[in-house]
Amino acid sequence: MKVVERYIMRRALTMFLAALAWTLAIVWTTQVLAKIDLVTDNGQSTLTFFEVAALIIPSIIPIVVPFALVVAVAQTLSAMNTDSELAVL
């Protein structure tokens, strides 16, 4: 793999992980808040709430990953264009 390819992949991967973290946090928060009534109405403990919250994450990852990928690619290309790196390539 060429140096340029590694540089672009590293930059895109960094953007992807950041976008994934933010979108996952937003979607997870909305899903947890939607399920909070399930735990509070039944008088469950805080530990049960966190268990339910943790079980939500695997179901939302396939939904969030494509969106995070699009955001990461767009952000990477935009940043490279701003820094005039696309013109050099």
C-alpha cells in the first residue's frame, strides 16, 4: 500500500470512528429514552435499566454504520479539498 493510500485511509477511518461515535450516541440516547418507561413502570432497578440500554446497542449499529460512513467520506473529501490535498493528487 502506498503512503498516500495509507494517509487517506487513516484520515477516513478517523472521521468514520468519530462520526460513528456521535451518531451512535444520538440514536442510542433516543432509543434509551423511548424505553425508559418500560423500566420505570415495572419498578425495576437502575442496573436493569443499564442492562436494557446496553442490549439496544447491537440492534442500532447496522442502522448507524452506513450513515456514519457517508458522513466520514464527505467530511474527509471536504477536509482534503479545503487543505488543497485533492489538487495535489
